[in-house]
Amino acid sequence: MNNTLFRARRSGLAALAALVAAPLFALAPLAAHADALDTITKSGTLRVAVPEDYPPFGAVGADMKPQGYDIDMAALLAKSMGVKLELVPVNSANRIPYLTTNKVDLVISSLGKTPEREKVVDFSTAYAPYFQGVFGPADIKVSGPADLTGKTVGATRGALEEIALTQMAPNATIKRFEDNNATISAFLSGQVQLIAAGNIVAAAILAKNPPRRPEAKFVIKDSPCFVGMNKNEPRLVAKVDAAIAQSKKDGTLEAMSKKWFGQPLPASL
């Protein structure tokens, strides 16, 4: 064997020996990301994305402080974790990007669940009612589409509830208006007996304390709200779900619904 070949083999064997002797940690994969619940607990602060221009879920009050159903829910979760609350105002477009880039720990911003969103974030159990339904005064007895026969219902032309109700209640007299304000005015003035609208529209009517106060008769379409969290955080999801379950059990969510929506929690929640 010539000296050149011998030196090459010896060099290769030396490299192999060094690799075998290397500390195991040098070959180990990078550590997994920090657990989100531990991070929140250690920091002592829960950062929550909330709306500031979508009452009654979130808005700026007369005292210039945020208020609304989502604000109260954020405070409830921070209390359940024993940490301070940091509210981060967001809009519909940036609320999920704020979460996925770790600017916030949770999204509590009237967030609905869709298959597309489930690919990006995980969701809690439902915490807030969001639905389209039929509303009317207490003295009008209606519990389903069949009871609308002979009744007049105001609805906004082209809205989801107007389209669905047309199919659900073919014998109802549906008076269609061009926008929500016109539909609301028709109900308040008595032009129609009932109104088909979202529960936040009904809440806006109730906030004016009108003589004709709408109460929920039945749900047309149920689209509740969920807390959004980053993927693969099972301990955080479990913590949030436990707090929501407790708030349903002890009546806290019921009180929040009556406070902000003027209605009890729907049975479906």
C-alpha cells in the first residue's frame, strides 16, 4: 500500500472515530418550541387580540376604555390563569396573523370556525352566541318557521337570514328592506311584527331601550364564536376549555350574554 492511500484511509478512520465519540447532544434535534401555557404563566401576562370597533363584542366606551363581551371573556380567562391581561386591538384581517406570528397568545374577536381557519389555528369550545334568527315582542308567540304563517317579518334584502327564511317559511309575509337600518326602523315603527336579523342587530335595538323589545324566537343559522389558539398547544386548549365550561356552569356566561346581547344564552351553546 503506498503512503498516500494509507494516509487517506487513516484520515477517514480518524474522522469516523471523532463522530462516534461526539457528545449525544451535538447530534440531537433542536428542542421543541416552548409550551404556550408555561410561557404565559412565566411571563405573568396573557396577551389577547380583541375587537375595538364591533359592538357588542368589543368597542371603545365613553371612558375610552375597551368594553364588550369579548373584553369580559378575555378578563375571565386571564383571571382563570392567574395572570395579568394585555388587550391588543385587532381587526378581522389581522387577528389570525397576530396569533400565528406570536404577537398575541389568544384571539377573542368574534371568531367563527371554518375548515380553512382550522388548518391554521386551533379552537376552543364555543364561548359566545352568534346567530341569525327571528326576533319579536314577548306577546307574539312564535317558536319555529311554521308559526310564521300569517305573520309579517322584516328582513334585509340579500342577507343570509332573508334568503334562508324565504326557503324555511314559504307562508310567511316577508317584507324586504334595503339595509339593516331600514329593517330596524320597520320593526320599531310596527310596520312588521317580527324581524329576521343577527343577534348583534337585536342587541343594538335593545341598547336603545325601545318600547318594542325584540326577544329571540328561533335560530335560523347558528355560527357561535370560539377562542383561537396556535396549533399544537393542547395544554392551553384544555385550560381555556375548562374555564369556558366553568363559566357556563356557574352562570357567568349567561350573565354576560344578558348584559351585552340582552338575551339568555341559546340552548345550543
